[in-house]
Amino acid sequence: MKDTKHMTDMETEGQERGRTTGRGVLALGTVAAATPFMGTAWSEPTLLRLAYAYERASGVRRPPTYRAADVGF
């Protein structure tokens, strides 16, 4: 619960910089979500076109605001 509270605090304080929670989890201040795109064997080019079209049309993607140096890389 302490880690969850820490992540919630980061969201409410608007901190986008990555921090470690001490339990092997990287808290970035936002909740990650994914939309899976699946297809048949060798359909990767079509899947990439569909996923890119969805990303552009939905307008929900936000580029990361952190740098590798912020998270210790």
C-alpha cells in the first residue's frame, strides 16, 4: 500500500519524473495502458500501419517527459 500511496502522491503533485518505489517498480506518475493489436503470422506490416493510424486518430499519446538520465540509465 505504501508504494500505491507514493504513486498516487506523484500523480496529484504532477511529478512526471521517474522514481523507484524500492520494490523493483518504476513509478512514472501516470498509469500505463495498452491496446493490443493482434494478427496472423507475418502480418506485422499491417499491424504496424493499423496501430500507427489508431495512435494518430485517437490523439491520446503523450510523449514521455523524462529522460534516460532521470531514471538512472
